[in-house]
Amino acid sequence: MIEAVNVTKKYNDGNQALKKVSFLIDRGEFVFLVGQSGAGKSTLFKMIIKELVPTSGTLKVFGRDVSRLRGKEVSVLRRNIGIVFQDFRLLEEKTVYDNIAFAMRASGASPREMRKRIPQVLEQVGLKKKVYSRVNELSGGELQRAGIARAISNRPAMIVADEPTGNLDPQTSMDIIKLLRNINVKGTTVLVATHDQQIVDELKKRVIYLEEGRIVGDQEKGAYVRAL
Ligand SMILES: Nc1ncnc2c1ncn2[C@@H]1O[C@H](COP(=O)(O)OP(=O)(O)OP(=O)(O)O)[C@@H](O)[C@H]1O
Ligand SMILES: [Mg+2]
């Protein structure tokens, strides 16, 4: 699903955010990406959706080298990846329904598909009663449920979530992570960057450890603090 071979990313100012990073993530996995601020987690995520391209090395997503994807192929890549943000990135003045409809329309869904799919995804994330609420009337946990509903609306093969619980209290964070885990159980690959020790320790999933742009550990059933 994701294959990175010696992926290096140097920003224009010379800052080397990733240094020869190699790993393999299979279809259906749930993977945490951890590491101190500045370790390169967001940089890696941006490369997976081709917001950035590697300076050297090869990054393959869904079997395709992202550096070689052009125009329409990039849209196809992104349509197959659900993105969940720390700050939700929802349209504040619009309803939950309209936020999801907006994303689905951008991916070419028909009005009929939207009417069918939106209640389904809201049911799945436990937000059905808020379908016509405006986003600026929701709590943090509800905002992230809406964000996840939008991310899964196009039935992506993979979800990437960059600090999805960064703005939430511990209990709500756990609820959100369990929601992502349930989505994973149904077959979607999930990749989560996080600083949240409690959730990593509780879930006992694979953990990839980044330190100053390098992978320093990769453990099945890992904990937040890397076992030596
Ligand atoms: N646009 C940019 N231009 C130059 N350097 C950048 C840019 N974006 C990020 N960096 C640098 O790249 C390194 C990795 O940043 P990145 O945002 O990937 O870290 P992170 O692991 O996501 O950190 P955090 O946990 O704080 O979100 C940092 O040193 C950062 O300063
Ligand atoms: Mg980051």
C-alpha cells in the first residue's frame, strides 16, 4: 500500500526533514507514526498525498511512484486517501451535511449518491443527530467525528490522520482513535501521526519511530516509548 525506499526530503532552505526513510505498509494495517516535534511526520504525510515530492528515493502509494503521477492521476491518488486533520478543516458556516457533500461533489459523486452515503457515514461515526447542525455549533469531539465522516465518505482505501486528537481531551481522544480502529477493522488502512502516549500504549498497534528525519524503530504491538 505504501512502499518507501530511501526517501529523503530536503526543503529549499537546506533543511533535511527526512533522511533515507524506508518502510513498507501493507493493505489493512493500522500504523502509528511517532516522534518529537520536527521529526518529519507531517512531511512524510504530505508526500503520501503528493503535496510534496521526495528529493531522492522512491515513494510508492497503491503501487505507483508518486513522483511520476501527473495531474489527473494525483486527483485519483487523493480520492483514494481520506485525510483527517488536527484542526478539522471544516467549513465553519456550513452544516455537517454540506461539508461532506462538498467533499463528495469534488470527487464527482452524484446528488443521489450523496443523499444515500452521507447518513451512512454519519451513522458510522455516531453523529447522525447532528447532520443539519452547523459546524460552529459542534464540540471538538463532534468536529473530529465530522472530519472522519468526510474522510471516509468516498470510501478511501487508506486514511492518513496527522495528530487527529491534538485538540481533544483524553477521553474524547480515545473515542476518536477507537473510531479509526473500527474503520480499520472493516478493511481501510489507517496511518496516524500522534504525540498521544495514552492512545498508542492502549491500542498496541504497529509503531514507526521517527527521530530527526530517520526511522529509528518499527515495532509490532509497539508502545509510545520505544522498547530497546
Ligand atoms: N516548508 C518548510 N520549509 C522548511 N522546513 C520545513 C518546512 N516544513 C517543515 N520543515 C522542517 O522540516 C522538519 C520536519 O517538520 P515536520 O513538520 O515534518 O515535523 P513533525 O514531525 O510533523 O513535527 P510536529 O510533531 O511538530 O508536527 C522540521 O525541522 C521543520 O522545521
Ligand atoms: Mg506535524
